[in-house]
Amino acid sequence: MAQNFRIRVVNQNKKIVFKLRGDLDGSSAAMILGKLEDYQGLPLVLDFSKVRKYHPFGLHTLKWVEGKDVIIKGLKDTTST
């Protein structure tokens, strides 16, 4: 996992928000997926607004959330990283 990666989980407006910070790599993405399991059935938001770098493998790993009831917020254009 990227040394600077952090997840802060907050309850906000009846939703569980994962506030992500740091660099997203494969291990960080796996950590997010593991935590999502703890909140199955609840409305979830992944807030990427404080993520600085996106490693391709990390983004690919998060493809598992497609089709699930998860809102993605603050994901920046990753084509240049």
C-alpha cells in the first residue's frame, strides 16, 4: 500500500463516505474493497477529491465497484498519470 494512503469513514447525510487521501495503488484499492464489505447494503460514497496520484493497477482493481450501489465523487482525469 502507498505509505501516504488513508481512508477516513464518515457518516454524512445518511450515507457512508470513504474520504480517500494520498496515492492510490493496487494495495490501496484492495484495502478500499475490503472496507466496502463492512458496509454492504448501505449507501456508499467514494470521495477521491484528496487522492494525488492514481496508479493504473489501483484504478483497474476498483473496477469491481462498477454496477454496485456506490457513488464515485472527485475522481480526476487519470489519463496523464
